Amino acid sequence: MVEMSPIVVNGEQFVAITVKLPKTNFMAVTCEAGYIMCGALDVGLLNEKLADRGIMAGRAVGVRTIEQLLDAPLESVTYACEDIGISAGTMGRDALVKMAKSQ
């Protein structure tokens, strides 16, 4: 099952996506500029193989719901996130707002 819903974080609009898979969930929250995602995100791949794309993305581990994803500190982020002041340890919701305001 796939669930998509609009959410607002600090006055900014995002889309929350949950894909229910056997024994796990895949979750992401996105805006035009970038996204945060559950532990399935491969930040190394984005930084190394797809570096030319300048993707803004952050990874949180151990989350099971969208609310947990928003409230979790990011475990790793792409170089493009670092360029706008998002680093590992930034809370998911704070990272999203910075991404949205970077547009």
C-alpha cells in the first residue's frame, strides 16, 4: 500500500510518502528542493555516483512513522545539504524547512 499526503512544517508545504512493504515501511518527506528519508536512503551513492545532480537529501535511521522521521536527527546528509547548513544531527523537520527556504 502507498500513502501520500500533504503536510505543513513551519508554514512550508511538503508531501509525505509511506510505502508499506513486507516487514518494513519506506518513508520520505519531500519538497521541490529535496527530501528526507528513512534508512533505505544511500547517501554515499548520492554523494559519489550522482554528485553532479546536487541532490539535497538526508537519512534518518530507526524510524517507523512519518512523525518519527520528522522528529529524528538525520544520521547522514548529502553534500548539497551541507552547502545550505544542514548537517548530520539536524532534526528532520528543521532540515526540510531549510531545504524549502533554499529554493
